[in-house]
Amino acid sequence: MIWKEDIETLEPAALKALQGDYLKKLIPYIYENCAVYKGKLDAAGVAPDSISSIDDIKRLPFTTKEDMRDNYPYGLFAAPQDRINEIHVSSGTTGNPTLVGYTKDDLGLWSDVMARVLCCAGAVPGDTIQIAYGYGLFTGGLGFHYGALEMGLRIIPTSSGQTARQLKIMQDFKPRIIACTPSYALYMAEEAKEMGLDPTQGNWKIGIFGAEPWSDSMRDEIESIWNMLATDVYGLSEIIGPGVAQECHHKDGLHIFSDVFYPEIIDPQTGEEVPEGADGELVITTLTKQGIPLLRYRTRDIVSIRREKCRCGRTSPRISKIRGRTDDMIVVRGINVFPSQIEHVLVGIEGTQPHYQIIVDRAAHKLDQVEVLVEVDQKFFSDEIKRLNEIRDQIRKEIQAVLSVGVKVTLVEPKTIERSMGKSKRIVDKRTL
Amino acid sequence: MKITQISVFLENRKGRLSDVCSLLGSNGVNIRALTIAETESFGVLRIVVDKSDSAIKLLRENQFVANFTDVVAIEVPDQPGGLASVLKVFADNDVNIEYMYGFVEKFSDKALLVMRFEDTDFAQQILAKHNVPVVTEKEIEGL
């Protein structure tokens, strides 16, 4: 089932025309209602009435996370606060938090794109969904809630945490759909086993996982451990929250709802568009949002994009799973390192659950050191030191082969690497650069 | 006659060995034999206890990685050359020992040794053929 079939299956030319119409209305609206953007557009020499098609988007200035922080709290709002119905705040590790605000129409947009997400994952009206993303200032819980309401699903708003209760609710009310972070899905499987439950006999048949990068090998593990279809959802609060893009059951890229969230893939260094299919930074323009419309927002997520029609019938472009983040990416001795590369190796080695942490350090006048902590699993533990050393060396060699950087691998006791209910902390960078 | 050894993964961190021993002790599990193999960052604790099943359950419930390993406990005359005479039997018959360690307490006038073989079944045949006395699980429970 396709929620907005007329829009989601538009022919490319019609889609482009629709995007152009939106942009023609958006630029004058922003120019008149947001002083910060008026300044940026003036500086870029873009007259508000000079937009003739979506191709003019390349003339627009970028917007960055720093722009949001620098103009905290209300600088980037185009709607007055008395028209804002809901705000969400994400904590900042440095400086100001990020504030986003939704008008009533924006909440309607959010409900619509989240209903598209749920349908795309395979939900049908009458399904029950367990929403184990955090409710509150984090956009995950409420975003799914609005979409599920729009679609007419039965909602169990468990929010995150209280794993034993999550599992009991799954058994008692038999929701077919679970929405949470992928690391929490694995964590719940471990807890289920410890409680004597067999996760393959669980009730969840469709998982909608996001809010953190995860690999295809982690998907394989979740699907086999829970015996479910595990799909990837993408979003960020600056754009709308969850609801920007979603995989269909073909699991062949995430359908980005480009009629309202216009995507570009650029080289993060030069700002130029990369060729189709090449990795680059995802940049999004919100074409219809009123509260905080954003022009060419730099997501810092590294993806590639494909534009051919999907077997499911949707014509919207598809983005790859997030391959890394321009800011999570660590550069070690000149080489780009993404946590997903290390995760892929670990899942590939028999018995190794992907519970790991990457620690980067640099002693004075020395080269960067990379240490990967890997939790020992019951499945590969041996009473013989030489066997444990063999496994450790195998992990080290495979990681080194993938990264082309020397690493140290340290085996640690289970459950000693911090588990997060929300986003996992995969990298600890101790370097003072 | 094989006996059961419990192997436990331990990081080289302060108090971890104490944690294991306290956990077993406070639950009435008695350690009969013990050794630690260590590397720079981790170690493997190997123990023979009187109640193996409840011990491994306890350990796993408390987030330790612990496995069973088959070992053989043999009796060696507690006198000069006692161990050498047994080891010669192994050497002559191509039996490889992975590691070995002694019991915490004495059992009659013999010394008790726990041995982990590369091929436990083969080692047992050789032991039986050469009449080397081995200790049964029951005898260990009664120690």
C-alpha cells in the first residue's frame, strides 16, 4: 500500500514541476518572514522573485547546524511564535541546543510523511504498532505517534527503556510493528534471551529502525534474531524528525519524500553536486514547511542517491543507508574511518555480536592509536588463551584490511561497553587536536 | 573419567577475581582447584568446583562469560619423581597436555592434578591402559 499514491508515483517531470512551484512560493515567504534568511539571500544575490524552477536551488545559500545554534532560539523561524504549536529541543554537546518548531500545518505535514513511512515499511490500517522511540523532546516517539494516528493504527506508546515491560507488552498485545533504534532492538533480544524467551518466536514482524547509523550486516542479525523484516527510517529534527525517507520491503534504498524534502548530494569540501550514485553529503531543502523552513540544510550524513523507479512503484529518489557522518567520521593518519566499517567486520566473524567501541588516542609526538574494544561472547569464548588470541588477531587483521590503518583489539567482558537507549556512542576520540 | 572445569573470562581489572570468588562463596559453591592464565589485557580463570551446574548458572546470571571444559584429574604419588613418571606415560604415547594445575587441597597421600588435554578421550584411554588413577566427579563433590 502506498499512502499518497498520486504524489509518491509522480513521473519525474511532473515531480520536478511540483518542486519548482513549491520553491517559487517558498523563497518570497522566507525572504519576507525571516531576517536571517533575508540577509543570506541578499548576500548570495538571490532576488526573491527570481526563482523559475527547482534548478534555481543551486543558487541558494547553504544552511548549517551552526546557523541554527548561532540564531538560537528564534532566529530561523519564519512563522511568529503564536502560530507555533509544538517545539522540540535536542541537546547540544557544545554550545546552544537545537530548537525546532512546528505550525499546525507543519504537524499535518509530519503526520502525512510519517504515514507514508509506515505504509512504505508494510503497515496496513488495523495494525498495532509499539513505539519504543523516546517520547518527549526527542522527535522519534511523537513523530511515529502522529503518523500512526494519521494511518489509523492501534498505538502502544511504550517510549524507550524498561525492556522487560517492552517484552511483556509485545507478548500480551501482539503488535506486528516495532519502532525503535536498531541497537535497542539487539539489546532487547539479549534481554529476551536472558528472560528465557526465544526472540525468533516474538510477535514483531516489521521493525522500523533509525536515529543512528547501522549496517546491512546489523540488519541481517536483527532479522534473524527476531525473525522479522527490519527496515531503515531516516530523518532529522531540523528537517521534520523521522519521516524524511524510508525503505520499502525491497530494502533497496530509502525512498526520500522529495516532493516536500528536496535532496541534493554534494562534496562536503567543495559544496558541488557529486555524480549520481557517488557518496556525498545529503543536503535537504524543506519545500513546504512554515515554522522553520530550511534552505539547503547540510545534514552531515554521507549517502548516495539513485533516481530510477523502484519495483514497489514509488518514483521518489532513493538514498543509500547512511555510510557515515561528516562529523562522526574520524580521520586517523589521514584515512577516513566510519564505525560501520568496523561493525561489518565484527558481524562477519562468527559469534561476534556488534558490541564494540572505538577509542582514538594520540600520545605526544606520536601517531594516532586506534583501539577497538570488543565484548567477548559466550559463543566464541574458549578456556584456551591461544584460541582467544587467535580470534582477537583475526578481528584485528580484518579491521586493518578494511581500514588500512593499524589497530589494537582488546577483548572485554560482556556488558561493559555502555548501551544506549537512544544513540550509541561508538567512537571515543581522546585526541587533543 | 572426565570432570568438569569452569572457565571464566576476566578482564585485567581490580577486583574481578574477588568478584567471582565472592559470588561463588556466598552461594555455597566451594572451589577445589584453581588457576589463572593471563595475557596483557585479559585472563581466563579455570576452576573445579563442587557444584558445577549451579556455579555456571550463577556466573552467567551475573554477566560473566563462562563455559564448561572437560578435564581429567589424576592422582600422582606425592614424592620426588611422582609427576615425572606420569608425564613420561604421556610423552611416550603422544598425548598433548594443553595446561595443568594442582588442587587446592590434598587428597589422601597423593597429589591431585587437573589436566586439560588436546584430545581428552585419547588421554583417558592411555591413562586407563597404564593404570594411572583418576578422580571422579563424585569424589570431587565429596572432598
